Amino acid sequence: IPAGGGRAPAEPVGAARYGAMDVPSNYFNLGWYSLGPVPGDAGDAVFDGHVGTPDKPLVFSKLSTIKPGDRITVVLADGTQRYFAVTSLKSWPWWAHPYGLFQPDGPARLTLITCSGTYDDKKFSYPERLVVEARYLGHG
């Protein structure tokens, strides 16, 4: 993600005990929701990543700087590349999400999720989630 902070490997994740998408175990990786589609296939391919704290930035610390139209490249395990263009970004309360998130069918798209809002150092958490959506442009 050139405009949003570079690159990182992805690890497959599923659902946590409480039903939400799990997070990557390695703080420097992205988590790919492996119960959903592969990026570029029909449906919503979802990745999450840690934003870190104000003094310890992690993989998605600059994701909020991305803008509609910015390009994202996903490199699959076989080396093929899938290209996406950002269509929107919005912060949601941690318990809410946009319509179509995790959709298993329909047009291919990509969603990136990280924490946002003001870091609460007493709870060690953020009150919101930044959701970046992107449309599929093709592969190479």
C-alpha cells in the first residue's frame, strides 16, 4: 500500500471466540480472513492489521492517510498480483461495520480494517475501527 504505509506479509485468520474476525498473532503481519474469498475473487476479501500505539506504530499506523483512488496491490502466494483502487474510508464504532463487510459473493472487492480514534491508555484500546474499501481493478 504505497500511500498507506508500505507492505507486510499476511497470515490467515478466522473468527475469534466472540464471533468477530480474529487479529494476526504477529503484530507486524496483516490478518487475512481465510473463511472469505481470496483477493480478486468474487466477494469481499478482508484484511486487518494493528495500528499500534502513538509511540509504537505498527503495520497500519499510516492507513488513515490513504485516499480514494489510491492503489493497493495484493501479492498472492503463487506470486500473482491483484490490483485494487480505494473507494472509501470511514471510521466506525468498534462494534459496528458497513453493509457488505465479509460478503461472500458479488463483485470482487477488498476491505482493510484497523483501530482508529483516540488511544485510551487505561484500556489499552481504541474506540473505533477504520474501514477502507477498494474495488478490484484486475490482475497481473
